[in-house]
Amino acid sequence: MSDKHDIDTYSKLAEGATFFLDESFKYIHEALSSELASVLFGKMLNEIDATDQDRKIAKNLEVGNDTIELLQSNIDNPLSDETLKNISVAWEKANIISQSETQKFKLNHKIESIELLGHLNNLGFLVETLTNRHLLFLTQTNKIGNFSYSRISIAKIMERLIFIFKDELNENKIHLNEITKLFSLRNKTVHYTPDNAIALKPRISELIAIWKQCQRIFEQLEKAEKFNEIKFSQRIEHYINEFKSNWT
């Protein structure tokens, strides 16, 4: 084990974890920007008045209720060219504003933007990478043997974390409930079924709770490892504070 993995392995894992952390919060900011664009677009739509031509088109428009028929149908534009242009301009304007401005959302706001997939996947990868690195550390410091490492390193992520924190969990010094929720949400992105696509709407408060528990987990890993590096617990704390300052 020691001959196979030297300092380069730790460096690559740290690089990977840094990438996943940065990407996860890049995507959550993009998700909230998309949410803001939708809010602004909705307000702008309310200010667009229907024309006489729109009313005439709507009167003669025949649309069925069958989902498959709607998907397969070739319906002409249900709005006038003038209204379609106004809608297009509003959408472009809403997106431009959302890229340069932020808005305070309530903590119970449900995030539905597709960029959420990138956030949850990368955050899950971050936790897994730091967990894998810690298991390697435990092996190379003789806290666990090679046989145990070979078995636990291929176990499910929650089993790996329970193994690492078994004493702290028994003593109620640490909790993994929010981490469990993270991987439950990520499973919905990995298995993006029709039901999961509709159900994947975490509240901002849920994500913040997950991030904070990630921070506490990282602090515990760092306490044991004592690596001379910029701590991931401090990095994620910075991202949490930045997000809260911008969006809540």
C-alpha cells in the first residue's frame, strides 16, 4: 500500500476535491441565477399586453389534452410575431440582469433549476474524494490494515463514513443525517427518472444544512490528518458565507 500510493496520490485527490468543491458552488450560484431569471421573466410577462391578433389566434387554436399528442403535434405559433418578439426580448433581458444581480430568496424557497444537478453531483464527489483520502491515510498510519482497507474502500459511501466515525457516532459527537440526505438527493440525479425529475426540489435551508454538516465532517477529518494544506472545512465555509450573503 505505501509503495503504491505516495504523496502524488494525496496531491491528485486534493486537486480532485478542490475541483469538485469549486464546481459544486459554481453550479449552485448558476441555479439561483436561473431562479432569479425566472422570477424577473414572470414579472416582465405580466407587463406584455396581448394584441388583437393574439386574441384571434387563441380563439381559433385547437389544442388537445393528451400529453403524447401535444408532444407529437405541429402547432403553429400560438402568438403574434409582435408578442413573440416582446417575450424573447423579456427573456434575454431577464437573463442579463440575473447574471449581474442577486436577489434575496426565502430559506424555504425550492430550487428547481437544472443546474442543481451539477451542484449535487459535484458535492457528492467532494465528500467521497475526501473520504477516500482519509481511508488511505488511516491505512498508511496503521489505523486499519490492508485487508480492512480493501473491503471498506469499495463499500457504499455511507458505510465508509460510518466506519470512519463509528466512535463519534456512538458517543453522539457527530451526525450524518444531512450527509445521508445529500446522497439521497444525488441518487435522484444519478437515476433521473420521471418521478425523480419532478421530486428533485430541495429547499435552500436543506442545502445550507447539508453544507454545514459537510464542513463539520471535514473538520473531523482534518483534526486527525493534520495535513499542511488549506483546509477544505475553511474553503466550504467561505462558499457557504458567500452564498448566504448573495442569496438569503
